[in-house]
Amino acid sequence: MLLTTTNTIEGKEITQYFGIVSGETIIGANVFKDFFAGIRDIVGGRSGSYEGVLREAKETALKEMSDHAARMGANAVIAVDLDFETVGGSGSMLMVTAAGTAVRYQ
């Protein structure tokens, strides 16, 4: 399945549009990751634990979107957009949404 943020596929002809597809995931970060990320924020540097959670959430949302497109008969999703939000009472949950247009190209 081809995923692209562009509205066209260079050198290819889009022969069919199936419509909008999306994938969503919500992942919570655990207390230990929060604690160590807080320490890292104080001393500076990147928070590897949060980066890993973010990457996992993004990949899950993209896979869910791709699976939805494949069930429709598409072989690509164009105009892919990713949205990242924190949710929950203390913002301890991360929601990632991937959306795009399912198409068939030749």
C-alpha cells in the first residue's frame, strides 16, 4: 500500500477514488516513563521513551488507515494527514489520527 502526503502520484494515473479513510489510536504513557521524561526535561535532551510511544502510535494509526483502504479495494492513500493530540484528565494519553483519500492507481 502506497501512502503519500501529496494529492497525486507522480508518473501514475489515479483511476478510482474510494473516499476518505482514517485510522486512530490512543496510547497511554505509564508512570515510570512520565517520571524519567520529567527528569530528562529538567536536565535537557530528548525523551526516548516518549519518542518510542509516539512512533508506535503513528505506525498503528497508519496501519489501521491502510487496512481500511485495502478493504475498499484501494492500492494507495493520498493526501495523508497526521494529527497528534493529548487527551485525558492530565493529558497522559496520546491520540494519533491518520486520514487520507483511498485511491486505485496504475
